[in-house]
Amino acid sequence: MQLGDSLGFRQNTGAPDQSSPVRVELVDGTVCVRATGAGPQGIPGYPYWAGSCFGPSAGVWRVGEPELWKDDLRHYALYPPVKAGGYWQVAVASGDTAPAKRIDVQTAYR
């Protein structure tokens, strides 16, 4: 199988850091991966989902505030640091109705 095959991976031919993250590793060891398709129902403040998280903070990778990404998708599903020098964050909810909590991202993969 070659890159670009219908069953393989598609090569990212865009400029570096121009695509949104497809996987993130959180500071607590949780790994979140992007997914597609019909996901779970939205929860207050986070009407959308980006994927699933596995590990200590397992659950649904939630997305809210779409205005953050309306002009720039490089950081889609990531939230800016709350303080200078802080970490980017993702929102994770442990179930379909549980409130989401934001957790610091250690590494993001594009």
C-alpha cells in the first residue's frame, strides 16, 4: 500500500502547521484522537465533538466556541493557554452528559 492509496493514508502536502491536530497527548497521559461521523449529542457549552480520549481522562474530545476557529483551523479543537507561557488545552467529557473539563496538552500531532 502506498501513501495516497484509497486504503492508505493521505500525505499532507500543505505547509507545516497548517492542518488541525489529529492526535494529542495530554499532560496526565491521556491520548485523544480525531474521529469522523455522527458523534454523541452535544452538551452545554460544547455542542460538537472532535474524537475520543483514552487513558486517565478517558471520554469524548469536545468542541465548543466555533468562533475561535472560523478563520483559522490550525488550532481546531484546541483552546489557547489561560495564562502566558501556559499549555494549549482540550475539553474532555467523561460521558454523554457529563460536563467537560479542560486539560493541558503536552504534544499535538498534525
